[in-house]
Amino acid sequence: MSRNYSRRQFLKNNSIAGLGTLSGLGLISDVFAGELNVNQGYQSESRLEQLGGKSLQELLNHHRSYLNDVYIPNWERGIDHQYGGFANAISPGQTPDFEKKGMYFQGRAVWMFAYLFNHVTQNKKHLEAAIKGRDFLIKSALIPDYRWASFVSRDGREILSEPLDHYGDIYMMQGLAELYRASNDPKDLDLAIKTAISIKDRLLSPSYQHVEAHTESLEPGTRRLPSWQHFLAGLTILLTIKRDPVVEKIARYCVRVICEHHWRPEHGVLLELLDDQFRPYSFDANNWGKFYPQGVSGWHSIQACWMVMNDALRVGHFPTYRKGLEMGISTLKKTYMMGKGMPSDMNNGGLSLSHPGGQLNENGNIVWGALDDVLVFCLIAIEHGRDSQIIDYYNDCFKIYWSQPEKIVINGLLHTPRQFFYSIEILERIIGRGAKVSGILPKS
């Protein structure tokens, strides 16, 4: 099979990024290609024998087993069958709490159950949960200008909080897009697009202020890395499902903001916060103006990198993919601490929230959920290349992740299921091509 043919087939069939559907639309400049300084083993014919100390098939079965036997049964208890919607979080053995429903979690749940139906289970009760959740949220949380209330009562009759930030809106846009794949209801798609435009207007407003978005209130107009990356991830899903030229330009803009403004090549880091003119804060420590220790989040950074790579694959623009790869490798070098597979190292190995040099976050330990995104970044890169350092990061991270499975964020609705969803799909593709690299990336 020729490289060009395999590339076309991959672009057509890839189910994570929906690759190739929008190739050639408003792409990022090739200027990024000149900054690449990573090992480019993209066309290696070597077969990948194992990852995480397991054969590829064992690794695939491992992910399927946890998803089907542990994660899904736990979250099926988090469905509010009486009114619609979901618990904000639920752990095994815990009684679900439906009393105060947060938009930050509700949109994630719509996406998660719609994705389960579309890609994993084809179980109608999962589709019904997503549909009933969508109906509940449209009735109870949708307010003028296509914004979504941050909290509503269990029965949906009372708005408990006006929008505090835009993250709940991002996840609802993402949920509506994934649900449209199953429902084929044009109202889902229309509402997803209108929500995306509303989010864009707020993010670009010089007066928009984060009130309770992962942190305390920020200055009006503050540009925050996770805003662009989570927005981009949702837009990638939306554009995979339905092409819209307006939304496509918004996605391109998100990529540019991440790669041209938040990325600081002189330091090899992605800054967490910029001012209203997309400039680094220069002196005000309360705005995280210092690089050390608060100016960089390893977790947000590695997410931004794989999300840039994923969207670049969707549009078939490989210089941008390589830019995301370059940023990701630099992020791991600066914020990841090797556990080396030794039990004594497992509590301190992994990805720190703050930059860099082995410095732990404010709780004195690693945030376990960040490991999900390290694994996703590495698997995306491994599918298309054989960089030994990325394989080493994956192996180490996998050992840390499963050394204490009780710390896996099973009560979460985004990072954990997404890691399992995407890991399964990537591993299925790698195994399907005989454990060889995809061959879609042109030689540099």
C-alpha cells in the first residue's frame, strides 16, 4: 500500500478527529514548520510490540474492561430518570446527589452518554439519557444570547446561578454536537453552532471577566489557555460532524491563539494567562505574571498540545500537527516527573500543575486526572511516529496511573472517559494496521 493511499484512507476513517473532511480551509501558516526540533520517526516501518508493559491487544482489552465493567456501571447510576439531567459527580457506592445541577458537569454528561451510544455501546438507554438531559437543560438552563445558566434546581424550575463562566457552555456545545450524530435533529446542530458563536463573542470581549472558572476572579479581558483549548476540542467534534465555515474560522483562531500567543518559544512553555492584548503579564504576581511557579499549568499545556494536534489532523495540516508535538514534548520535559516504575516514586511521579523542575502543586502531590491527558497526547503521537522518548513517557505514565487505581477519577465526566474512549480507538487503529505507524505524515 502506498503512503499516499494509506494517508487518504486514514483521513477518511479516523473516528477521533474526523480527519480530512475540511482539508484546505483557512489553514495555519507553514511558518510553524521551521520551529520543529523533535525526533521525526514518522515513516518508521518498525512494529510496536508493546506499551505500558502489555501487548497492544492486552492493552486494548485492559481499557475496554475498565470502561465496560467499572466506569459505565458507575455513571449509569448518575442519571436523573425523574427530571432529566445528571449528578455532578458520583463515585462507586455513593448515593447520587441531583439537587443542584451544574452546567459545567451537565454538558459533559450529555457528551459522554451520546458518545457512549455512538461509539461504544449502541445502548438506547445511553442515548435516552443524553436526549432527556438535553431536553431538561434547554428548558431549565438556556438563557438569552445562547448562554447557559451555571446552576439550576433539580426539577429545573429555578435558576440558581446566572452564567459564571463559559465552560459549561463549551461542554453543552460539545454534547449537542455529539448528540446530533445520533439524533440527526437539526435543532441540536443549530443550537451547538449558536452556542459556539456566543462563546466566541465572550472570549474576545475586552470586558468579559472570569468569575469562577477554575480559579478566583480575573481581570476583565484576561485570556486564559484552557478557554481556547477546551473550546477548540469542542469545535473539533462539532466540525467533524458538520462543516460550517464560520465555526471553522473560530477553530483556526483558537489554534493561532494557542500557538502564536500562549506559546513562548524562548522558554519552551505555554503561558496560562495573558492580558487583554494577548501579552504576558509583566509585573503583577496576582495575575500569574511570573513563570515560576504559577505561570504555567502542565496539565492545561499538555491538553492544549494534543488538541492542536488532533485538530491539525482533522484538517490535514501537518506543520501544525508538528507544532503541537513540539510544544507537547517541551511541556513534558519541563513539567513531567518520571516515576520510573518504582513504588516509592509513584506518589511523586507524573505531571505537576506548575512549572517546572520537579515542583509539585499546592496540594503537595500530583493531580491524578492530569495523567489522562498525558496518555492521550502520547498515544496520538505514537500512532503516527515512533519517538522513543514519547514511548518512555507513555510507559512511565501508564505505570503511575495504574499503580493506584483507586485514584482514577471515576466520578469525572470528561478527562477519564475521554482517555478511555480515545485510547481504545487509537489502539484499535494501530492493531488494525499491524502495529505500524499510520504513514499519513509526509517526510520532512
